[in-house]
Amino acid sequence: MADNDNNQDKEKDKEQVPWALVGEYTTLAVLLPVSTAVGYMVGTLLDRWLRTNFFYIIFLILGIVSGFIQLLRQFQKDDKEQNNSKPPPDKPPPDDKSA
């Protein structure tokens, strides 16, 4: 009976993996526009509060840069996970040229 429960858990894990990937990549698709919008809004609020006209540009650029940095971090993380999940390549047989 315990073996049956373990098999069911493994099947559920296999089913959840594609949905987890969909969630991760959907997050990536939303990340850049949201960070850009947040940077713009913070800059605009500072401009209104301080009665200036340049903070929105600075924070817009900071939002874009932070979005790209987070995007690159996620790609590096995915690349590491993909490389770790691959089995090591088989070593070719040694050459026997001692004859």
C-alpha cells in the first residue's frame, strides 16, 4: 500500500512540473513590464512631491535595468538547473595503441 502511495506521489510530481515551468515563464513575461512601470511611477511620484521633472527618467531607467538583471538571474538559474539535470557524458574508451 505504501508503494502505491509513492507511485501516486511521483505521478503527481511529474504532472506538476510542466505547470511549474509555465508559472515561472509567465512570471518572466510579466517581470520586465512591471518593473519598468513601478520605476516610472516612483519617479513620477517623486517629481510631483519635489516639483521636479527628471526623477521619472532616472527611476524609469532603474526599473528597466532591474528587470533585465532579474531576467538574467532567472536565465542563469535555469541554465544551472538544466546542466545539473543532464547525466555526465560517457567517457570514450581509451585507445589501445600499445601493440
